[in-house]
Amino acid sequence: MISRRLATQAIILLILCLALAIVIFPYLWTLLASFKTEAALNRPLDWNFTPTLANWQAMLHSEIPRQVLNSIIVGAVTVLLSLLLGAPAAYSFSRFRTGGDGARFAVLLAQMLPPAALIVPLFLLMYTLRLLDTLWAVVASHLTFILPLVTWFLIGFFDDVPPELEEQAMVDGCTQWQAFYRVVLPTIRPGLGAAALFGFVLSWNDLFYALLLTGKHSRTLPVGIAGYWTFRGIEMGQMSAAIILAIGPVIIASFFVQRYLVRGLGGGAVKG
Amino acid sequence: MHPLLHLKYRLLAPLVLVLGAVIGYPLAFSLWVSLHNYTLTAIGQAKLVGAANYLGLLANPSYWRAIGNTVTFVLVAVGLELILGFGLALLLHHRATPLRHLFRSLLLTPMFITPIAVGLMFRFLLNSQLGIIPQALKALGIHVDWFGSRLALFSLALIDVWQWTPFMLLLLLAGLEALPTEPFEAARVDGASGWNMVRYVTLPLMRPVILAAVVIRMLDAFKVYEYVYAITRGGPGESTETIQYHIYRVGFLYFRMGEAAAMAYTLIIVVLILVIILFYVLRRSAT
């Protein structure tokens, strides 16, 4: 009996280790590639190579740092606007059931819209406003999916706050607005943090909008990375370093956001 | 006080205004563009053509090819993701599994990273000259051309499976953890165990969560673009041309924006249907 349980455990462990290896291998291989010379990159099976920092140095002296900064600016502005606009609206949806089911459905639909459906008019709009090749164009396009997503997240978190909390605050002399931002908002801080972090990651990761709306002056990191492997040539080592720069921080951030993600994604539909 | 000045509307107004500007206006404008002969090279000369752009799609083999590729991609990718995600969720849900929280945290990481990086990492790993995987297989005497015309779409689906099985795992594991314990105890008393328990107790109870997870993944997989852009650019031939990539190509490489907008609207209808199903499932599982 005991030996059978041990055997089952061993098999489970084996399967999970295999899955883990499949997940981790691309990360490690790319990390390794970022320290290889071009000659070593051409011999993938040869483990005997001298590591070099040349790729990282070249990458750090290219356009990439500027693009990282662009990505941070776009992500920060998008998330800040999303929280400022989304939190009050989510509170309204949750506490007053404003707009009923239709409004919640609209928020869900908005975040699911395919970028291809919005890119043509957004491109023409930015062209008309002379905002092509600026970070504002990217922020506007990222608001199309991050603002509904943040709102959707927060509806779920507001739904979990008992109404008694703000009723008590209003008995104590707060107006409804004061009860909202002094009492209710602080209680959903983990939700705000998770929505902000997840929203930032989505902005940081976007290629489609950024590719079409930016130019030489405003490229974000994903656009920069995509530029390493073109029909003109490949800079595999530098590309690997840039990829590690793009995914490393996100992998670490994911450990903090994972536990709140399910509540957030369930959002405004879970409580009826 | 005027009823429209009630706090609930004032809290909402900024959101409505901004979403109206970045989504409402583009959607309306896009509809207008889709009814015109609108090309980026001659914006001033857009002519009303009615439903011609839409009717043109019916006879457009590239459009149907892209739809077919996308549907194949979605079914293969989401199907595999469901099977693998459910299996892993069962293993990680098992109390006796050692280090389950560590496994969980690490196995979930791919869903957070940028798809263009995922595409390029796999282009590198699977490249026939530089890639470790084809080279290792070659050493074993196996020759696979991952991005040749036969396998390319399937390879892209496998990359999607690598990145998005974690999402399936996340939702299904949360679903398993939220299940009531009584049905399992009752089934155990009746002598059920192992596979029967999964088949007759877990699966029926998990149906709403599975359905929601599958629909969300389908919605996302329909938008596949980055892997195509990173690796195949629609080729060889049109074998990996997906709908979002096709719209990008027609609108921004050929500048035929009226046609692109019409295609985008057909995509919106698919998304609308899926979101209606999703909303219904989420609401029903809540009550």
C-alpha cells in the first residue's frame, strides 16, 4: 500500500518535472544564447564556449534602453489613467448596479475586442491628429483594452466589500464620495495593486498597436525586439539579451499577481 | 438635484467619455470605412460602395484561407491546452503532491511574457540551422522541418500551447479548489476512486469553469498575430496566414482599408457571439 502511494507520488513528480523543464528550457536557452559569440551560436550542440558580455554591451548601447523607457512611460500612464477612470466607474457598477447587466456585458466585450477591429480607425485618427509616432498614440490604443480590463477587475473586488462598511462611515458623517475614497478604496488595495500590475504587464507586452502606431522616435520594447530578426539579418545574441530584459522582470512580477488574478478575471460577472 | 447628477453617473462619466473616444468612435468610423472604397493612398477620394467590401469577401479565397487557418489554429491549440491544463491542474490539486506551490508559480510564468519574445525564442529553438531542437533530433536521425508548409501552422499552435496552457491551468486549478467537498466524500463512500471519480464527479462539477476557460482562450487565440509576425509572416504560401495577420496585411501593407475594416467587422461578430456565451456561463456559475 505504502509503496504504491510512493510510486504514484514519484510518477506525479516526474510529470511535473517534465512540464517544468519544458517551461524553463526556452528561458535558460535564451539566457545562455545572450552570452554566446556569433560563432558559438552557430554550433548549438557544442557546450564548450567562452561566455562573452559583448551582446549585453551592444544591446545596452543600442536603441533598446530608450525603448524600455518608452514602454515604462506608456505602461505607467496607461495604468494610472485606467485606475483614475476605472475605479470610480467600477464602484458605481458594483454598488449602484448602474446600467445593470448590459453595462457589465459592455465592459467585458470591450476588453475582448480584437485589435484588428480598432487599428484602422485608430491609425487614421492619430494620423489626422498628427499623433502618429508619439507615445500618446500608443497610450490611447492601450487604453482600449487595459481600461475595460482594470474596470472589470475592480468590479469584482468592489463586489466583495460589504455595504455595511460604507454605511457605517456615512453614519459617522462621511458623504458617499468620502466613504468611497477613504473607506472602500483602501480596503481593496490588493485588488488595485493586482489590476495595476497586470495592466502594466499587458501594456509592456503589446506588439500589434505599438508596431503600427510608432515610428523611429517612439518605438516600445516589443517593437525593438521584433526588429532584431528581419529579412536583412539576425543579431541573435543581442536579441536574446533584449528578450531576457523584456521577460525577466515580468516573470518576477507574475509571482505577486498570480494569486489575485482569478478573482480579477472573474470580475463583474461572478456575483450576480 | 437632477437625477443624471446622481453620484453613480458622475463616477461613471469619465470612463464613458474616454471609452467613447478610444472605442466607440473608432468602431463607428470603422463601420463607415467598411462601407467605402477607402485606400490609404487616396483618402480624399473615398467612394460609398455599400456592402461591396463585405460581398467581396465571400468570393475572396485569401480571406477564407485565413479564416480556415485561424479556426484550425484555435481548435488545435485550445484543445491541447484544455487536455494538458486539466491534467496538470488535477496533479497540482492533489494534496500529497510535493512542492505544489513552487511548481504552480513556475508553470504559470509563460502566460505573462510578451508573445513576440515567445515567438522569437521558438523561432530560434526550432530553426533548422541554429536551433537546438532540430539539431538534437538530427543527431538522433530524425528530420523535422518545423516551419515548412506542412507543419508550420501546427508548430505555431504548439507555441500557443506552450504559452497559454498555464492560463488554462490557472483557471481550472482555481475551479478545482472552489469545488464543494461533499460530492467527493459521498462518492468515496460509494467506492468510487481514481479515474471514475474524475469522470463522474469532478468533470460534471467543473463544466462551467471548463466552458468559461475554453471560451476565454478561444477569444484570445482568434487574435493570434505575434507568432505569425515573428516567425512565418503568413508563409510558406498562405499556410499560416491568420485572420488578424491578414487584416494587418491588407490594411497596412496593401493600404486597402475599406476591405480590412469589413474583415474586422466579420471578426467582431464572432467575438460578440463568444462573449455572449462567456457572459452567460459566468453568470450561471455565479448563482
